[in-house]
Amino acid sequence: MERLFDTHIVRGHRACEPVWTLTTLDEGGLDGPEKVIVPGVWESHPALRRYRGRGVYRQRVTLGGNIRLWLGGAGFQTRVYLDDVLIAEHYGAYTGFEALATGVAQGEHVLSVEVDNRFGESSALHVPNDYYAYGGINRPVMLETLSDVYIVQCHYTPRRGKDGWTVDVEAVLRNICAEAREGELSATVAGHTACREVRLKAGETVSFALSVCCGDARSWSPDEPVLHIASALLTLNGAPADDLIDRVGLREIRLEGRQILLNGAPLRVKGFNRHEEWGGFGLSVPVEAMMQDLQLMRDMGANCVRTSHYPNDPRFLDLCDELGMLVWEESHARGFDEAGMRHPLFMEQLCLSTREMVAQHYNHPCVFLWGCLNECADDTEYGAACYREIFGLLREMDASRPVTAALLERPGGTVYGDMDVVGINIYPRWYHDTPVAQALAVKLREIDENGGAGKPVIVSEIGAGAVYGFHDPLGMAKWSEERQCAILKEQISAVLAHPDIAGVFIWQFADVRVDESWADKRPNTRNNKGVVDAFRRPKMAYQTVKELYGAK
């Protein structure tokens, strides 16, 4: 299932069978076709632990009519074929995409998905990095049967007024037949409904607006994460033709000076950075493991998670909605200098990731910040222009949420004044031995003097490394669990005591695999700054963070 609830009653939809046949096409792959599970990364197969190349997934399916195949994610260049006819191409491992085929004859067909995780000139964002670029179909695959007109997406924006909540609805409809169609569109939120007539020309995609007055419907907050069913229904010739069901939370995010306000109340962020990776499952994390991650973070007193450094599985966001865990979600881009940002495909692929992230995850009430461009070249004129373009795109697509970016600790940042919330990544006592309070003072002064005065500031990364099981209580060597605890205690205590900082995200929740080019600085070829290891075994820092975050 692509979501944790049923998204359609009218539209025919089902998950593809989980067993596919995988054939690899490049050196170092399989000897022949083998059965694998989808979703999954091919690195889970013992023969493909370090495979970088192309793979073709095949499955026989029975279908007919207007067919929409939805792939939740595939890493990281993908072509989709139906009976050897190309029906879709996509770049990026962390957002979903559709493949359409109209007028398909009813019967058995062959579905083929070619995935390529090779680095090269065609990929600007997926590069050797401080996390691993996995291959394969990493998120669920859905098969849907469409009417001549279908609902592409529906965005719900809550507004709080003196008479309670109103929800503004923007529905995108697409006519895939050769004739004009007209009908009625209705939107229902928390039991309240609004309707309007719609008309689409042949082949046309149109956005339609409605407003639903929800009155005193209950609000969503971390303490009371109340979710309401939001459903859109399209009727043609008086009969139901298509529908799209989602869940929304009625809540408002505003900024006031240094504070972030949720439903008018100041928000104090105590969070974790989390890569979407779990032990042998790699990027394709089972929903049970997602829930365990959230339970562990909540047990330590966290109220927020940052999706470093790419959009996350919508099922993870569904769980955050359910549990009241706030989310800083960011589009895919990490650690690029100006040369990397000048790649001829960089902005095109970054804009695609950003657009798909906002379009697909807009309705999640847990998402309170949109982020982008982690630790890139904001200190150069060209790099700063890239930041400003993405900030503008985020605001264009969603004016209801603030925008931010996590910037490097080094001086010279030029985009503090362009973001709504300033994010800073600092590592005193780990990468340098500056006292934490002094490092914070220096950075805050720079922010205030360069356009960020009066804005909320979040320490988006801070932390220290430890190899699970390595102890040195006498020498307190770096990479020991004891040293990690000592550094985290000084770091987090200083941040939480500072009146001008709105919150902190510890780097990071769990250890993750990195590309081998990082092995000279990452023991075990992992980023070991997690407070739990890759299999969620707690390090000593788990209890330290629990005490610092004030968990009950």
C-alpha cells in the first residue's frame, strides 16, 4: 500500500504483486534473472551489495483500459515500459511519479521497469556522498484504472478565522480523452462539503478552487494530532467517475520575531536528523521499522524530525501525522560547492525534486518547514542565486509554510535574509574544540549582521560520532561512546539554554551507510554519529539525550 489508509473508493486501484524478476545489465551484477521483492533496494541481495549499474524489473500483470502506474520511488534514473513500449521516464530516488497508458486492451501484459543507479553526467544530485545512493524500486508500486477524467492531486490549506476553520481546496483534474468533458467536483473536509461545476477540453489539465467552511472542527497539534478525512469526488453525467481521499490536520504555522508559532503557541523544537535507511533494508524501510524509529525518538523526548537530505516515504509522514511528530522536510541536494551547482542539470533536477516534494506531501500537517540545499555554496554569488530561486519556488507552491535551509558553520553566508527560518549546522567539540557557547555566539552574531536579525534560528545539525560498542572511559577517545555522550551534553545543554534559538536537531538519529569515497573519514564506511546504530541498538548517548530532552 502506497499510503497507510485507503486513498480511493471509486477509482480502481491495487498494489502490484511484491515478487518481480530482476535482471542486471552491467558488470558485477547477477548471473541471470532472479526473483526479488518490491519495494526493496537491490543492495539487499548478497550478490549486489556494491552493484552500481542498471537493472530491469519485470512482472506479468492483467489489466485494461486507462492505466496509471504509480511508482513511489526508484533509484535513481527510471524508465517504465508496458509491453516494451516506453510510457514514462523519471529522475530522482525520493519522490513518486506516474506512468500513463490509455486504451490498453484487457488481458495479460508485461510491465518492465529499468532502474539505473550509476553516477555520471546525467545525474547532478545523486553523487558519491555522505549517505549511500541505493538502486532499485524502493517504495510501493500501485496499479490504477482511470476514467476519462481523473483527479491528479488535491491540496488542502487550512485558514483560521473568527468563525473557526476554513479549508481552501485546489484540485487538479486531467482529461485524457479526445473529447471535452463536464461534470461536478465536490470536496468534503471533516464532514463539510463544497461543490462546483467543472469543464475540461480534450487533453486538458486544469486547476479548480473551492473553499470548505469547517467551523469548530478540532485542530491538529503535537499533543492532540486530530486528523480529518478530506475527500474529492468527481461526477460525470451524474455518476461517480473518480475520487481521491487524503487526511488533513487543521493547524496554522506563523512566525513572530524569533519564535515559530503553531496555532498561536510558541514551538520549541527538540529533534533528530534521520536518513531513510535501516540496516539490511537500506533505503526501502518497512513501515514497522518506521514506527519503531518514531517510538524511539519520542521515548527520548523528541517532538520533531528532519528528513535529511531528501523527501521521505509518504507512509513515514502518515505516521508523523498520526503521532504528532513535526517534520522539517527538504528537497534533495547535499554538500554541493559552486562547481557542483553549476552542473548543467543541477537546477533542473533540484526544481523537479522540490516541485514533486511539495505537490505530493502538501497535505501532511506534520510538515511545518520546507527546506532545501543542505550545506551548499551559499557563500558565493552563483550559489546564493540558486538558494533564492528554490526559496521562491517553495513560496510559489506553498505560502502557508516557512522556508529554510541548513547552512554550513563556516563564515560568509549570504542568504540569511532570504529565508524565513535560519538553519545552521555547527559541530563545536567535534570538528573543532571551540567551547559550544562561544561557537553559538559567533554564529548568531554573523547571522544578525548579515540579514538574519530578528528571524527564528534553529541549530539544524549538531553532534558527535561513536562506533557502537567502542568504549574508552579512561581516555575518552573520539569515536568512543563515552566521548559522544560528553560532547552531546555540552552541545545540547548550551543550545537549549540559549533564548534566541528556537530549537535543535541532533545529527543524527541512526548510523547510515556512506559511499566508499568517504571511507577515509567514516569508520566502518558509515556515518557513525547516530545515537542508535544502523539496527537501532542504543548507544550510551540514547540515555544522555533522553535526559537532555527532558523525556518523562
